[in-house]
Amino acid sequence: MTRDAAISRVSDYFDGGRFQADLGDLVTYRTESQNPAPEAAAEMRRYLEEAMRPRLERLGFTCEIIENTDPRGGPFLLGERIEAEGLPTILTYGHGDTVRGQEGMWREGLEPWRLIEEGERLYGRGAADNKGQHLINLAALEAVLDARRTLGFNVKIVLEMSEEVGSSGLNALFHAQKDRLGADVLIASDGPRLQPEVPTIFMGTRGGTTFDLVVETHEGAHHSGNWGGLLADPAIILAHALAEITDRRGQIKVPEWRPTSLTNSIREALKDLPVAGGEGPEVDPDWGEESLTPAERVFGWNSFAVLAMVSGVPDAPVNAISGWARATCQLRYVVGTDPQEIVPALRRHLDAAGFERVQIRPHDRGFFPATRLDPDHPWVTFVGNSIRRTSGGPLHVVPNLAGSLPNDSFTDILGLPTIWVPHSYRGCSQHAPNEHVLKPVCRDALRIMAGLFWDLGETGGPA
């Protein structure tokens, strides 16, 4: 009944191939929440009923599957294992839904709904996002229970099937079940490590707002010879409007979009974090806010991107001036940016520059708001110290992830400090063909989570 025994048990679970077998079973569920077909909805329910519920009940959880009040979303599983009143309670989370499988787009020898092992990689849809990650945490809980026969803390779990469609219905569930989901802290896993070989924790996320900029100047398309110089070109107008939003290196020019929350403590937390390396693209050192470091640009600042842009028919251009142009744009923003003011501020900015005819059309499907926890929070210190004890090496502590998660549901509705311990890496191809996890990262993650859960039961959390 020692910490080392729990870590040894979970190491054996991986080394004996049981993790790979369990993950392979989870990958076979075609849980595509972006697929509107009835069979996809049935598969998401089956994942909770057949894959998750039995495993949790073997761990001593009482479970309930709850219908989603939002017709766009799938069901939820709520579970709890209460050992004793007065013990610390953690809430954990995972999502069993995936993006579309993209069959036929994976490279030869791979397919989305069958786990395939090649060298140090395990390929399959959901392996990284998020089936492998919540499997690791459940297996770590199992190892602690096997070694100690008790956890030493209470644990609650939320599994949703709608994260890839914006976590539809999650906020409504949390409002309805707020008392039931009460806890001391969220400890969950999603997203990537900054570097595969170094554990990472993050305590929030950037938010995001997506919208179209549209210019409509005239009906139809008209001959560029006969009408060139007489008809306004919507693509040119739109290009100049975009140039009013950022300068030529992407520095934001909308005053309200420039955050004031990059404090000295946040700068200190970000100063040694890597943003390059691995299998990602090469970072452009001359892009983004010139006065900031690369880590400050991606974790501590706002960024504007044009996701798509079109005028006319690019695949079959004709000698005509199109009557319209459209750009799909996105602002990723940090804490300190008012999400309700993002579009109004842009409207004022474009109008002041003479672009009143540029329409702003917000997308119906929004992103999650920005959240952040102070790196000096006691739960951050506790989790960080436990991980360092197990890994024996460095740890990357990130105030907020550059991407987005439904973290605001936990912070704003349930009022919890949030600690995310990601078990993937940035080159995992999530949301794309050839999604995979790295076996060394999975083994390391199992060990650090078993150590963390052991320490939580041993000490009760932060002093």
C-alpha cells in the first residue's frame, strides 16, 4: 500500500497491453457529434451505456445518464463515488464524442474506427481527443484503488457527448445540477502538452468569436472590360477593410481588442514556455505583436485570423467583377477582453475608417469564453508538486491554453478552480486524418495521474 505500488500497477497496465486494448475498444464507437444522422446519436448513447457506465460502476461509482435539453447535443453521464463526508471532492470530466471520422482521407494502412499501432504511435479517431485522455484518468483511479483499497477522497465525473459541437446543453446541465456537482476542484484532461516529453498543466483557455465580413456591391457579376473602373470591386473593399483590423504583421489595430491583462505575474509564468518544436509548423518570428515574446503572443494576447476568403468562383474565374466578397474571421481572446464588445468594437472601428458597407455577421455557433487561474493558486502548486515528484523532471505551467474548452462552465457556474493535465501533444492530428497518441506520453500520463490521485488521498490536497 504505497505510492510506488500504485504507479507500478498502472505501469504494468500499459506495459502488458491492456491500455492499448481498452483504447482500441473505445475507438470502435463511431461517436461523431457533428454527424446529424440518427445512427450517430444512437452510437453516442451506446458509448456511455456500454463503454463508460460499466467501467465506472466497477470503480464504485453510481451513474445516471441524463438527456440533453438542447436538441443539438447528446446525452450526459454523471457519476459519483462518495467515500465519506468531509473528504476533499474532485470533479473530473471527459468527452466521448469526436469530430467526423473522415474515412478515406487517412493515409494508407490507417482508418478512423480501428486502433492501429505503428512504432510509438496509436492511431484512431478519438485516441487523442478525448477517449484516450479520460481512459488514462480512469485507469489511474483504478490503480490507486487496487493498491490502497480506497481513494481517500470523493470523486465526481461528467462525461459529455457534444464537446465537438460547442458543448451544447452543458451550461444548462450545470445550472440544473449545480448542487449535485459541488466539488473542491476540477482535475481533468484535454488538449496537448507543449512538448511530448514534458508534462503540462493549464488552468484556463483563450476564448473565441467567429464572424463573417461581407461586402455586397451590386447584383450579379458584370464584364470586367465593360464595367471595370465603373463598378466597385467588393474583394478590394474587403481587403482594405481587413487591413484596418491588423497591420501587415498581424498586430491588432482595434483598440478594444488589445488586452490589458498581460500582467507581470502572467509574463513571469510564460517566460520559459516553448511554442515551437516537435512536428508543428515553423513559427514565424516576425508575425504578431512585435513587443511580445512568442509565448506571450499565443498564451497572453489576442490573435485575429482570416479562416477563409472568397469572391466570385476561384476554381473557375471569369472576366467579370463579382457582386460580393466574404471573409470568415476569428478572434481568439484572453481574459480581460469583453466578449459582448468584440463585434460592436469592430463595427465602430470599421465605420470610423469609412467601411460602413462592410457587414459583420456573427456565427450562430460560438466558442467558449476565456478563463484563467492564477499560477500561484494553491491547487496549482499541489498538482504541480505531485507531477514533478513522479516525473522527476520539469513541468510546463500555462495560465491558459491557446485553444478553447468549456472551462467557463466549471469556473463561472460551478465556481471551481480548474486544473487541466493534458495527455496528448501538439502533433497529434486531432480533428484531422491520422489522429494518434504517443505511447511514451500515455505511459507517462498514467504514472503521473496515479501519483497525483495517491497524493490527493494521502494529504487531502493543498494545506
